[in-house]
Amino acid sequence: MEEINQVLQYFPIEIYLQITKLIEENKEIADNIQEIRIRTNKPVALKIDNSNRILRHKVTQEETLRIFEKICEGSIYSYKKQICEGFITIKGGHRIGITGNVAMENDKVININYISSLNFRIARQKLECSNEILKYIINIENNNIYNTLIVSPPGCGKTTILRDIVRKVSNGIKEINFRGRTVGLVDERGEIAAMYKGIPQNDVGIRTDVIDNISKDKGMHMLVRSMSPEIISCDEIGSYEDIQAINYAMCSGVKGIFTAHGGNIEDINLNNDLSELLKNNMLERIIFLDTIKKGMTSKVYGLDIKNKEYKIL
């Protein structure tokens, strides 16, 4: 309930009352609202689990602007950099996607005018959701981790699981005598730590240093050079620049935990850049998430160093 209350304060009274009425009728809804979409001249839409609920209230252009100004704390200019990225992160780690009339200059977004849609994505941290997967990642023998890639199609919980893995690896795991490690986290889109004015809104561990609002490749280089991480982590790798940065980190003696989109090992091999990690045997674990059972694995590959090939564990 706390998460949804953090978001509701940004809405005009009419929208606020309709959503709170819905929650009063069914209190479980409060913990299951994933998105609240505001579209000018359209009714408010809520994504609840895997279904949608359309409210009666039709949003006016004035209301959209009022909500947007409140998100920006009355100073749209100070949020211009985030606006140009297409989203703003608010207190609590909730991320608001933005669409409208995009102003471009030299192939770069310099502003978004006439805001037409806002998508409030409710941030919820699921502690201990990585327990099933961690047993494949932790290397007990040397109190470290295996270089790991976690793979699934969009919407299967990669980011949520990665966040919990970082938290546990950073804090340490007393039950298996795993001592916490220093983690460098590149949070390009603010979805993992959900930084708000320099403070992580999500628990990513006591030994974790976060750099956000920067490309993954640049962030990895900066962390390795400046923060001496033992482990580096980021979400949704896949570009040539990402792979080169990972290679740089691993050749510097840093371990890595990453995620990527895909459904099977063939999908990874079809990506010319990602496949380099496999060809060069840089990954020690490739974990595919179950698309139905959240937090569970469907298939896990381990690197057979002797034969230089990946085998199902």
C-alpha cells in the first residue's frame, strides 16, 4: 500500500478518488497495480497483474500538464536531462515514462513538448526472490561468484531478480558463510537501485556503489577505474560497446553478473555481439528464467573449462 500511496499524491483529486475507491473495494489491488497510464483525452488505465482496468475519468490536457509539473517539482527545466531520456524517477523508485512531441537536434533528443502520455510504473522490491537462482551463481569454494548471464524474454522478472542478487552478494549470505563483496552497479535507466537525488530507493546492499543515468559501457569503465569493484553488474546488455566494456572489466580481474533478452541459447548466439561472450568462454553460467514461474529457472548452462563448451547443469 505504501508504494501506491507514493504515486497517488501526484494525481488530481478526481483521479485520486477513483483509484482509492477501487482499492477500498478490493484492498489486494493496491499491491498488484503495476502501471497507471495517463493519456490526454483518454480514460485512466491501470495494469493490474496481467489485466487492464479502465476508469471512467477522461484525462484533460490541463490535468496531464498539472501531473507532469508536479512530477518535476515545479521546475521542468531542472528535469530536462531525464525528460530527454523519456522518463523521470520519483521518490520511492517509481519511474514515469513520458511521450509527446519530440524535439531533435543533431540526431539527439533535446526536449519533449506537448506531453501527451505518462506511464507510472510502480516500483516494488521483492526480497529473497533470487534464492533459487543464487545457488548457481555463488562459488562457495573461493567466496566469489561465477561470471553469469541471466536471460529471459521481456517481463519475466530479470531486473527484479538481478536487484535481489546484487543485494545478497553485497551484504553477504550468512547461511552459507558467503562474505559480502564490493559491487559496482551500472543502473542506466534507474530501474535497479532507483536513485532519487543520489539516494538508492531500493536496497541494493551495503557494499554496492551505484552509477546511474549513464550508458552501460561508460559506466562499467568508470566504476572499474574509480571504485575498484570485485563484481560489476548491469541490466540488459547486448551492444558491441557493452561487450567490450565487459571484456575490459573481466580482464581487470572483476567478476560480472548481467542480464539479456532471449528465450534460449540459440537467441544468444544469433546476437553477434552477445555471442562473443560465449565464443570466448567469458561466461561461466548462463541462466534462463522460467517464463511462467517467477524466480525459477528453466535451464542452466555451465562452462566446461576442459572441453571449452557449455553443458546443461
